[in-house]
Amino acid sequence: MTNSLNATIESKARREIARRTSDVILLPDIKIMIIGGTMRFFRTFEEGDVQDYNQQFVRVLKELRLDVQEKGVDLSNYSHDYLLRLRGIGRAAYLSFFSAQARTHIVKLEKDKAATRLGLTFTADPSLSPFWEMLFAGDFEDDADPVDPEQFWGFRYSLGRSFWEIERCERVSLQEGIFSIIHHELEFSKKEVEALALKLVEVSRYLNLNVALHILDQIIPVEQLSPNALLKFFHGKEFEYGMVHFACHCKNPANAGATQAYLCLTAHEQEMEMTLEKLMARRDRGFVNRPFVFLNACASATPDHLLETLSFPTGMLNFGAGGVIATACAVPDNFASAFADEFYCRLLDQPSVDAPVDIGDTLLQTRLHFLRRYNNPLGLAYGLYAVSNQQLSFERLE
């Protein structure tokens, strides 16, 4: 990392620009949405429409996931049609979800912020939460026309989600660092956490702060290991981590409801299951200091239950998380690790107590990195469950 004053000033200015955002509010029980805080439009979609389009998106992403698992993260020399297929679905969804007037208004919002990148935060019931990242705003006459990737919202805007009855969190603090939970059989994930620990050593030296990464094995002894012990630790005063990083599996038992989805993690090489039901049952005794949670786990947004209001992102928010990143579908270990490495390198680069980092913009730039460098659009699977301009601070919040 550089100590250049100019670099710090430039980084701060970039972060200030990235924080500008607009709200899209979908009013509960009323077929009206408000865009940009001023213009009201009739809502043109229902829960069933969200279910249908999300499932179509997930089907394509699952095929892409298998290719990435087999061929690796770098698809530069591999000719694929995933963007072409996602474009057709994304364009249909875009036209279905937004009337002509609403689309024109969004374009105007973007032009009004000509020198900046538009951020959109969607506030709605969880059942009205499409995978906004995969909407496609560009026009095309023929299916064979070249795809402009940056017409996908996930490659164009900083996007966030907030939900009724869940308090918004504008800023999270790094506090004492990052708490990480892994599954020891995931080879790439172990390397991912080791690299993140080294990055925090750099941050600690750079800012003269005592920040570090600790894993579950270091906190709860093997004889006390249980889901209840972990939840109790999350709620305790000794938990002063600003971020929680999960690098594990997320599974849905066959023919089971969304609450039976569980995170499959390990400590001391012993496997443990954290069900969504158990997390929700302890929501009145959740996180105290509102950490940011990165669920870098397969299918962490529980896509098999898209119409349900329960999912691990909303479960974590109800448990007291200040924000969540989660995946829309299963993501292979090799890509999940590479994506997390790039995200944290950008998030923790040139840290400054005077200039918080924009989390949503960092996520956007990470998606674009894998698209541009590796011809890999799987970053569209990662979504932010927080306001689009949420910030990470490197000082303790009072």
C-alpha cells in the first residue's frame, strides 16, 4: 500500500462520489413504487413474476457455475453464450418490472449524475426482491446482436436492498477486525481466509490500529462447540468484530421449507450445522454492534424458496447484521475464493480514518474486474443486502 498523500486524496474523492444514491421504494400492499424519492409509478409486477424471472436467472447461473468449476475462473479463451442468454431474460424482466415512464425516469436520474455512478437502493418486502443485478437496460433488435455487458444493472449501478421493518444501517465499523467461519474441506476457502488475515496485518500497520482476523477454532474450544455456543458468542460483549466472513456451504434439504436451510461449517475439523430456523429463533439476542456479514457460501440467498420471506440474508439482518453480501446460486469454491480476495483487496486498499469505503461500489468494481479480465460474469450472482451507499469505517463508531 502507498503512503502517497495524493493517492489518499484521490481515494477519498472517489469514495465521496460513490456515495451518491437514489431510492426505489415499493410500497407494501399498494401497487405503487417511488423512484428517486419524487416520482410515483404504478408497479407492473407481482410476486409470481419475481419468482419466475429469478428462477430463469438461476438456471443460467447454475450452468455457468459448472463451467467455472470445470474450466477455472479465467474464461478468456472460452467462447460462451451466458451473457447472451442472460440478456434476453434480463431485458424481458426490465420491461416487465418498469413502465416506460419509470424507465425514462431512471435514465434521467443517471444523466443527472453524469460524472458519477448511479446507486439504487430498493426498499420492499423480501418477496418482491428480484435479482436486480441481472436486469438489462440496453436495447437490441436481433438475438445475435453483440451484448453490451455494462447494460446489465449489476455491471452498471451500485445496487442495494433494504426491507420494511428492518432498520437501515448507513455505516459499519471495522472495529477489531474480521471473524471468519470456514468449512475445512474447501481448499480454496482456507487460502482465501489466510490471505485476508495477511491483508488485515497490512491494515493494522498502515493505520496503527489493532485489527486482526480470528476464526471459530480460536474462539470456542472443541468441547463447547455447538450452534448455541456460536450464537451466544455473536451476542456477547466480547464480540467486537466489524465484519463476519463465512466461507462454507449453504444447503437446502430436499422437500424442506426455507427455515430448514443451513450453513454447513466446521471448527476443529468437526462439522456443525447452523439452520436458518435457529438463527431466527435467537433474533432477539443477535449481534450488538451491527457487523457486516459476507455469506460467501453456496446458494446463501436460498434460491429454491424465492417466494418465501425467510432467507439467510434477511435472517442475518433480523439477527442484527448491518449489511449482508450473499450469492443467488451455488458458487464454486475456486470462484468464491477469487471473488472474495479481489473484493477485500479493494475494500481494504489505502484505508483512512477520514475516508470510509463504499461497500456497494466495491462490490460493483469487483464484478466488473472478473468480467473484463476473465470474461467471467458469475459476479452477477453476488448481491448486497444493505443500502447501496453503505460505508465501511476504519474507526470505532460511538
